[in-house]
Amino acid sequence: MANVKGAAVNRTAEDEGKAADWIPGTERQTVVDPMEMFHKLPREMQFITGSEAARESMRRANIDIAIAYPITPQSESMQQAGYLYDEGYIKEYYRAEEEIGTMSAISGASRAGVRSLTATSGPGLMRGMEAISSWPGARTPIIMLNMCRVINTPLAIQPDNIEMSFMLNTGILLLHAENQQDFYDYPLAAIMASEQVDVTLPAVVSVDGFFCTHARGPVLVTPEEYKLPPRDGWRSAVPAMDNENPPARLSRDAPIQKSNFISYHMHSSWQQEVFAAVQRSAKYFRDYLGGLIEVVNPGAEEVIIASGCAVSQAREAVRQEGEKGRTVGLVKIKSIRPFPTEDIFNAIKHAKRILVPEFNQAGWLHKELCAVLYGRTKGVIKGGPRVFGGMTMPTEMVLEWLADIRKEVK
Amino acid sequence: MLIQDNLFLTRTDPSGQGGVQFLYRVKDYGLSALSSPQEEISMIHWEVEIIKFTNPDTADFEICHTTELSDKTLKFYKDKSLNEFLQKAFQYFEELDSLEKMLPKES
């Protein structure tokens, strides 16, 4: 089973047109315990774009195969993945036909037991959604980078994270990166959490495109000579397919695909197990990310709850309010799935006024919060400001909304 | 990477356009260095303003185009060249502060 516990690198210097002494990058790296990588290894500051941060994350992720199809603003990151393939840090890499092909192929790769990475944006995610929504049930721990952009007409390629709402109820693990640093850290954490035997689920790391992917920011990175442990395809809720001994069995239990009383029950319990596995992943994310949320100014009566780029704008608003002598709290949600309900509840116990700024029209985070906090908090939860279609969210806008809710809720 | 000397504040661009803003401060003067998202990585640059702080305790400032350093917004494509400019600017701000202290105060 050479292809299960980390794929063998079958690329020779001659094949690659490299010098005779060429050694693939991944073979020069040393495997390190994930907790060591996330919390103990020394870090060096680099000032890089989000796409470059994704590249440095992939370099250390021990990825066996990457498959993608270009779409703005994701293309830049997967171009960087191409450089990593050239350097031998990613073992296999190709451009698929389009997103249905990409998301289906990456599923096959993951079923074969290797660490599989893809990336997409907005309309690409929508096109691949049929295949993507099948990943959790197939228990394929795929890692997907999702650079959010507008998905609806009129056409735009600017940031808007409405697409994340389409993944909320699929059984996928979903993280939301605030900045370039998160886009380096979160994929590594997501890979390790998704491959735990009691999780075995795909993980998506979303980031608001352009603002992060195409802008530089300070990123603390670990030394590139260290990488994550390889995937062990047999250490999964559903073991990898044995491709060397065909026929391989795609579905775990054939009766589940019939239409009868037993199949319905089997399907139902299968889905329950997927969503239970999402909850079980929380303990790993807590360890890897140092918590599912970050809290600034705990105990404040006014709190902003946000994820992604909206956190950065809220962070500056909180700072400016502090200059005026007002204490405003901030809850940054790192993990959308699993949703950190109890963590948030504990963080907003004293809040009277809660503001939820978002980069989308629907306000999916506001709805999510209202659903889980209904009847549990006396604080008023107000959705806004909301910007979408590529609009920006100046700090002044957050400050104005804070002033409004202060007048409305005494 | 830009130098950290006299770095007063690092924050996301308050305009909401994405990117990062570094504020440097020497006494009442300073610089704002803004790096914004660009379509191509090679187009990413620093947009630099000379600024004058309007409050000793906060990050409030006005753009200042009346110093000898520059009368316009500056562009730098390399960290190295901006770092060289920053070093010169810090020295200039120290001298400017000394000179301004010598001026008679308005009653």
C-alpha cells in the first residue's frame, strides 16, 4: 500500500529536467508534531500577500496532490501551488477541466488515502457544489481554500462572502480567516483536525478575496524545513480505498443506495454521524488554534461579533472607541463549523448591545447567532453594517452603527 | 519588511479597501505607509504620506504636504527604498521638532 501512508514521490531529476542532484523539497523536510509546529517552533516575520501565505502553508502541509481550476481571486494561490510542485513540495498537481471535474477528482484522490488540496472562489464553488456537498458523507478529509468573491449577477470579482452560507449545512468543517496570518495558520490546523479518526471530514478555509489574497500583511511563519506528518489513509472513519487490489468499493454499505425503509434509516444515521463528527472536531481546533474564538475586552456591555475581514474593521473601531474612553468588546469567530455556541455565549454574558458586521447581503452570521442565542441572552443583537458586491466597510461605518445601537438600546 | 523603529500603530486600512497601514511617529510628525490590494503581486507598492498628529494621545492626524520631505503622496515599490526614506525622515522630524520649539509661540 505504498500510496496510502503518504504518496511516494516518483519524480526523478531526469523526468523534471532538473540537475542530477535535485531532491524534491518535501524529502528535505522533517516531520514534526502538529502541536510543536503550531505552538513551539520559532517563527520568522514575512510581509507577504494572502496568496503567498497560502503557499507557505502548503509548503509545510505535506500535500500529496493538488487539483484546481483557475478563477479569480483564487488563481494566484494555485499558481503558487504550481511553484511548490516544481520545487517538489507537492507531489502531484494538475489543472482540471472545470470545477465539477476538480471537486470530483479531488474526492477520488482523498478516497485513495492521500492528502488532497484544492481551491476555488465564488462561482467556481457554486459550480462544484454538487460534488463538494458529497464530500462529508464520503468521509473524505479534503482541504479546500476558498477565496470568497461575488457570486451573483451583475458580475463582479470583489470580496463578498455569501458563498460561505451555502456550505453551512453540508457537514464540512469551515474556518474563516481574518488576514494573511490566519490564511497561513488555518489550513495547517484544518488539515490535522479533518484527518483525525473521529472526525474524517473535509475542511474549508475561507478568506475574503482580494483584501487578503492580493494584499501584503505581516505573517509569522515556521521554518520551512519542517512539515506536518503525512496522512494515514487507514486511520480514518472510512478507510481508504485499496487501489492496488480492485475492485474498490465506493460506497461503504450498498443497501444505503436502495429506496426502502432500512436505507432511509441508514442514511439518516449516516448524516447524524457526520454532524456529530463536526462537533467532535472542536476539541482539535481548540488545541491547534488556541480557541474557536478570540475575545477583546471581555465583559464589555457593547460587543461586536464578526468573522473574516469584518474582524479587522471592527478591531480598528474598537481601538478608536478606546481612544474616546469607551470600552467595546470584540468576539472574533475563527470556526464557523463547528460553531462555537458556548464560547460565544460565555463571551457575551454581560453584553447589552451586540453588533454583527458582515461582508454579505444575507447576514448569515447574524442569523446564525440569533438562532443559537435566542432566549439565552438579554442583549439586543443587531445585524450590520452589511456591505456586499465588492463594497468596502470603512471603520467610520462600524462606528456609526455603534452610535446608533447605543441610542436605540439604553 | 519595514523597520519597526518609531512604529506607532499597525492596522488594517481604515478606509476598508483592504491592506495594511503602518503609522510611524516622531514627536508630532510621522509617516503613514499604506499597502493596498493590487491585481498583480508585482503591482503592490507603498503609498506614503507625511503626516502631522493632531492629538498627543491618539492616532488622529492630518496629511502634511508642507515639509521639505515631500509636497505630495509618495510611492515606493521596494521595502528597502522605503526603509532608507524612513530613516532620513525620522532624523528630519527630530530636527523639525527642535526648530519648531525655537519659534515664538502664538498667544
